[in-house]
Amino acid sequence: MNNRVKVVICGKTYTIQTEESSSYVTKLAKDLDKRINAFMDENASASVTAAAVMVGLELMDEAARTVADSDHIRAQIKGYVEEAANARIEAEQSQREAAALKKELESLRKKLADGENA
């Protein structure tokens, strides 16, 4: 379902065809307008085009850093999952060893009791 959304950025109206909700696209446009205007306020000689390019670069940098952070977090989670799997395997092995030792202890106690009763 394609929506046609009209937005205003730096005083110019744009009609955008999108599958996103109109409220989402409008919010993006308002945020972009705010960032471009803030850049122009800080750099009085910058044109709208230059401000848009610089803000675009900032946004691309933010997106790239976010992807890198997400990849790092995924790698950490993968490591944690592997550690948890190894810990579970070790715990299962320890439980088997404890059960074997318990069985051996019971056997030794039985032999000892049988030796005392003889």
C-alpha cells in the first residue's frame, strides 16, 4: 500500500510516495528540517544544499556507526551464547561425574558394611 505524503523541508514542499505511515514520514521530515535549519543557524554562509549535504553525511555516519554497534552487539551475544552452551555442557558433565561418584560411594559403603557384618 503506497501512501503519498506531503512534507515541508526548509520551506519547500515535497510529495513522497512511500509504504510507511504518513505520521512516520512527517516526523522524519520535521526532524530533517530541524537538523538542516540548525546547521544553517550555526553556519550562516551555508546554502540549503550545502546544509542538506552536510546533514546527510552526518546521518550516514550515524547509520554506519549504528550498524557497526549492532554488529558488535551481535558478536558479543554470539559469544555469550557459546559460553552459556559450554557452561551447560560442563554442568551436565559435572552432574554425570557426581552421579558416578555417588554410585561409587554407595558401593564402597555397601562393601564396608558387608565387611563389618561378616
